[in-house]
Amino acid sequence: MNTETITERVRPAPAGSNTPQARDRRYVWHPWSPVNAGPRPMIVSGRGCLVRDVSGNEYIDAGSLNSTCGYAHPFVVAAARRQLETMHGIDMSASGQVMAGALAERIAAHLPASLSRTLFVNSGSEGNEAALMIAAGYSALTGQARSRVVTFALGYHGSTVLTRSLSGLPPTSHYFQSPVSVTRVELPAPARDMRSAESLGPLLAAFAAAIGDDPADLPVAVVVEPFINVGGGVVLPAGFLRGLRDLCDATGTLLIIDEVFTGYGRTGAMFGFQHEGIEPDIIVSSKGLSGGYAPIAAVTAQQRIFQAFARDPIMGGLRYGHTTSGHAVACAVAAATIEVIENENLLARSRDLGARLLGMLEPLAGRGGVTDVRGRGLLVILELATDEAAAALIRTAARHGLLVRQHGQGVMVVPPLIVDEPCLEQVVARITAAVDEGSPA
């Protein structure tokens, strides 16, 4: 190796670029962010529900969508360290590794017996893409050869070309032709009214019309989130998933539940669909699976779907995967995260403290531009009149030492599942102060 040549290519750091903020502004391209976005917290450490920035400012993090165990949880950190010291990973298309089986078994323990075959990938986007590829392959291998997909217009299922083609959200538009035929269902009522019992009938009627009854044009799959996340924080009416399951059964359509955000306790159940006691054909989970400690996603399918791929004429199996699918360290971290959920009773904590959080925040409706407060589990949404008002509340909350998340007009308050009552009360106090700061004098 010619080190002199390499040295010649290394340019000295430009003047003024020797701070983390300066390097970030000069070299980093942030995902899903305006090029000219203003300053953002530069986080350097975290423990429990708290994070600290480079200037020493401390925040409660109630805005990370994947925070299950909070920061620096000793059990999760130890699991990652042990696995790194043993075997970091191996290509699972050619080999197996112990932690993938251990994690798949842990996931299966929380699901119906038939829903127990898991493919591991690296992100929710990959997971939803894999689920669609599996659905299309299953359809072809069972003699149906369907290809159309039905989903919510406000749904978000990832950032690959295939998954972003499902969504009607403007930021997910792209510069390629869509690789899939999609029928998108609009909400029959404003987001704040969708949790009411009165919205159930019109919503199911809209999905029935989208699915249709023409044998020549039935969809291969319906793909929905149990809670519409990026599309504005929409709580869907009780009975929707049960009714959708019946519609899919009547037409032989696969039901894919996107649990990328809702899975692993966020709504007070291990998975969001379990509130209605249904059994999907495929579920995709990711964010809470490892609590943000490592990139991983799981695509869990019915055994009958897995077995159909033995008929594939080219592979005799699944034609999908990545070199780091089922990465051993990520699997070890995810297995440890599920163990923390079980041992620390985080499902009950999410359910009980989530109800308390919602109850304490509901009085904010009508104050400081907040038009609605809704939620389920440790997931509460403050809806404002405009996107700009929501963005302003995010900035004000940060000044009060609270990080929260914006999705359109919605400000999402999503503390880690390990949050305790004193921290929860601080979350409420800080978001309340931020809302009141925005109220007219």
C-alpha cells in the first residue's frame, strides 16, 4: 500500500470545522431533513430516559420511536458486549448462527403457534419490502398470481422504492415508476375523529371497496399499521383490524400488519394487532425489537407461507436477503430487549403509565393551539392546527429540556418503556410549559 499517496489525499481540516456541530454541518447528510434545517441537539450520551448534548444540556427523550429500554441499559449492553467478543456476525445465506434461532424462538413465544417463521433483515423498510416479496411469491406459488396491494393513503411503510410506492404521503414520492399497483384508502373522517365507533363502518366500507370482488383483480395483500404513525398519529377505531381480517379471509387476501413502530409494547400489548385478538398472515416488526441498540427487523409469517416456497422453481426457497440479515450482535441485543420487556413487566407499564400520561395531557386540548390529544399505551399525540405550529412546539419543548417528535400536525410524546412515574410527571410538566408558552397572552 502506498501510504504517501494516501497521505497526500488527506486534506487538512478547514478552519472552524473542529467542533462536532461544525463537522455535522459540513459533512453529514441527515435523513428525512431539509438541507437548510436549523440547529439540532448534538447528543453525546444517554442513560435511562435522559440524554445529554455536547454543551452539557440534559433532555428527557420522549421522541425516539424505537426506545424500549432507554439508554445504556446494563442488561442489553452486556448482551451486545458478550456477542461482540464471541462472534459478531456471519452471512446467514450460507451458515446459521445461534442467536438468530434464539431470537426467533423468543418472538414466536409471543405469537400464535402458526405465526412462527421469522426472516431477519436490517430495517423496517427492508422488512416491509421483504413481506411484499413474500406475499407476491406465495401468491404465484399457490396459483393465484396476484400483484395489487391495498393500504392507507396516509400509511408509511419504508423508504425503498417498493415500500414508499405504497404511501400517498408527499415526502415518500420518488422519481421512478411504481413497481407495484396500489389502491390507497383515504380516511373517511378527520384524524381526531377516527378513534370513534362511528368511523368504523365507513372505514371498513372503504377497505371493502378497495379490495373489491372481481376475481380477476383481487389484491395480493392488504398492508396496514395498527396505528397510523408518520401519517399524523391516527388512532384507529376498535374493531377495525377484526373487520379487515374478515374482509381478507372472504377474498383470499393476505393481511400484512406493519408493527415496525407499534411492536414490542408501545401500545400496551406486545403487538398492536393483539388488542383485537386477530391472527395476521405476516407481521413486520423493527424499532422496539432492539430498542435502538442495533439495526434489526423481523418478518414473521405463517408456517403455510414458508412451506409454499419449497415449490419455487429457481431457489426452492426465498429469493431475498442481505449480507447482514440476522446479524448476531443485533440478534443478541434484540433477544436481551425482549427479556427486559418480560422481566421488567414493560407491557403493563406501557399500558398503565400510558393511560396516566394520556389522562394528564388530555387537558391540553384547546390550549396553545392544541386541537386534539389522543393515544394508546406510551404513545400520545398532540394535534395542532398546522405543521408549522407543531414544529414550533417541538422547538419550544427542546428549550424546556424535552425531546418530542413531529409527524405533520401531530407532536408525538413517546417516552421509553422503562419510564417511571417521576420522569413521566416531568414529561407532562415540560410539554405543558411548552404548550402554554405558545398560548396567546
